[in-house]
Amino acid sequence: MNLNITKRQKIIITATLLTIGLLSTQLADFNLRFRFIAGLGVVAYFLSLWALWEGINRTKAVVLMILPVFFTVAVASFYFLLPVRWLTRLPVAILFGALFYLLLLAQNVFNVAAIRTIPLYRAASTAAFLFTLLSAFFLYNVIYAFNLLFIWNGLAAAVISLPLILQVLWSIQMEEGVSVQILIYSFILSLVLGELALSFSFWPMVTTIWSLSLSSAMYVLLGLTTHVLRGRVNRRVVWEYAGIGALVLIVGFLATSWVG
């Protein structure tokens, strides 16, 4: 049956259904939260794939779906940490729906831009980069909230960072497949972030500062790497990113209680 649904309408439907799914976590049993989050991630994958189906190939079916799935899982994981009252969770769910709509619009630009050049590519790249950092921040926050052993913090941060970094680096050239160079860069950057997470685990940071420090490190590493891949790196760019990294490190140091 041809329902004559436009792509924008599919994106709106997808964002609405996932918002309802996020709100339903209020009704889910606490012991089933991990299954619920995983299920919501699976639903996000298939709904996003359906919304962006036109022009999708095998590579896009994997790479373009990374950010929608991770953003959904990140917000859903963080959602369980919020106070259990509608006054708090309802605005967050509505904001998630609006942001997910914008996220799919950005992914749709990549889907089309891989075929032909369009003027919205730069705006979509910026939006996807911000969504990547936001997803990383929420997921890092959840990791540290579990109070895991330092080595598990490092491993979890590296595993989470790898696909997030890969989809950002792939979006620079948007080749038919994922090149070996992109895979190597993604692995190295995720390994560095994992090592930083391991190191920061010995630093008596509060959860927010820990996740902010790691997501800021991702911002610096990804920003420099994208400039390198685009051939736009210079001394000024390096100093700008180094300055941001140093500033966040100083803020983390000052915000840390060293008296126990």
C-alpha cells in the first residue's frame, strides 16, 4: 500500500514514536531498564532506517544509523538517572523529540550529499558533531555513575567512542565504504579516550566533570583530526584546540575536591 508519506513526515513520525518510547520508561520496571534501553535502541535503528530509506546503501545503513541509535541510548540511559516525576521527565522527553528530528534531518543531508553536493552539508556536519559530543557526554556520565573499576571505565569509554568517532570521520569524505585510514584513525582516537578515561578514574572528580572532561577531549581530538583529513590544519587551529583542552583541564582541576 502506497501511503504517499514524504521523507519529512517519516522523520516526524519517527521522532514522535521514539519520544513516546522514552516517556514510557516512567512505566517500565527498574530491573528491566537495560533491556528497555537496548530495545529502544533497536527501535531507533529500524525507524531511522525507514525514515531515511531513499538512497540508503549498505555502508549508510550502518554508519548513518550509529548516531541516531547512540543518541537514543544515551538519552534513555541518562533518563533513568533523572528524578521520577513528570515535571522533570516530560520536558526532557519533548526536547529529545525535537533534537532527534533535527538529528535525522542532518543524517538525511549526509545521505543525499553522498550522491550530490548540497549547500546544507556544512550545517549538517556541525549538527552531527554536536550530537556526537552530546551522546558521548551522556554515555560517559552513565559509565562513571556505575562506579566501575578503573580498567572497565577505560574499556567502556573506548568501546563507546569508536563508533561515534568513526561516523564523524566517515562523513568528511562519505566514501562508498569505510576506508582503512578512517578505521585506523577511529581506533587510535578511541584508544586515547579510553586511556584518558582510565587515567581520570584516579582523579577524584564528580561525575559531571569526569564526563565533561572526556567529551571535551573527544572534541579536541576529533576537531584536530577532521582538520587534518580536510587539509586545513595549521598552527592557529592547533593552538585553538590546545587552548580549549587546557582550559577544560584547569576547570576540572579547580572543580575537584582534593580533601576527600
